[in-house]
Amino acid sequence: QVQLLQSGADMKKPGASVQVSCRTSGYTFIDYYMHWVRQAPGQGLEWLGRLNPKSGYADYGQNFQGRVTMTGDTSTNTAYMELTSLTSDDTAVYYCVRGLGGGAIRQWFDPWGQGALVTVSS
Amino acid sequence: QSVLTQPPSASGTPGQRVIISCSGTSSNIGINMVNWYQQVPGTAPKVVIYRNDQRPSGIPERFSGSKSGTSASLVISGLQSQDEATYYCSVWDASPNGWVFGGGTKLTVL
């Protein structure tokens, strides 16, 4: 079955960078967009951006332009999300999630990874 | 605040019908298809309705969705205790380009 297995929880100091990985299995990695969504404690969902693993091209949410980079390794079927210049506002659970359905804007998200808690604290 | 507007809470008794609304604009719901996600506390979200009214395999027929103009609705009929969760609507927004979510509606089964 399709599985997205994310890296574990991480703690960073303000100003640092964090990388979260998402190892996939059960489907052809390059055939589906990979999205990243985060959820601050007790808050709603926020889209960070998406990666097209086939082309390597990524586009990012307006709130994260210049601070986030999404990449993929087709040899290991793993997606990566790096977020820089961290502040306490970046404390959240970060999810990778596959985009299903044809058309970049007609997709839905399924399945979701288990989430990776990133805590930013001095 | 969120681009899409949802009521923060909803409730119903077992067997009842509950409607959760999601209000957007002409740049998002007005021109694109809406998806709905269910999130049980401590777990990752799960899609329950995609492309306005499509139900993934494994999702009970009690769940249905619709869209009209710049608003969408999720309907849960025959409410069950396991439906207690937070529900989020989501859609592609053309201005600026990106996926957006509602603030979430916490559903309580009384």
C-alpha cells in the first residue's frame, strides 16, 4: 500500500534551518506531486508548497517564498523540505502529502505522512 | 485568519444530519473544486470528499459534498460517534496561486 514515512521530531534554535524528509513506497514517486502542509499547535492547516518529482520543479506558498526549498531524490523515492531562518512561529507539525488526480489545481491530498514535529525554541 | 471561512464548531446527536459550510471567493471556490478533510486529534488529516462531491473508496455514503457559487458544504447524515473530528475545506486559490484551507470546524457528537 502507499506509505509516506517522515523523519522524526526535531528541535531548532531561532535563526536555524530544518530539513524534513518523506520516504515514499507503494507507488511511482515521479508520477505524483508531493505537497507539504503544516499545522501549528492547536491551529489549522497551512500549505507550504509542492514539488513535481519528475521535473524537480517546485512552487511555494506566498508566505514561504525565499525561505523554503523542496527537493526530491528519485533514487530513494524521498522528498525533502528545508525551511530556513526559523522563528518560534514555525513551531508546527509538518506533513508531506501526495497530490492525487490529474491537473495541478484539480488535485486532492492523499495519503498524508504521519507528520514531523518541529519545535523552534531558544 | 483563514482565506476560507468555516464555523468553528458544530454538533449533533447520533443519527442526526449535520451540515458544515465553507465560504470563499471568486478566486477560489468560485472557479475551482473543493476538497474536505477529516482530522481526528493526534492523527494526520484524511480526505473524505474530493472535487466537490466525490467520495473516496472506504468513506461511508453518509458523507456528501456540494458546491454552489462561492460556497461549499459537507453533509454528514446518520451521525455516528466516530465522526467526531475537525473538518477542513480546501481549494486552489488563483490569487495568489496556492492551496488554501478553512480554519476548521470541530464536530462534536453529543
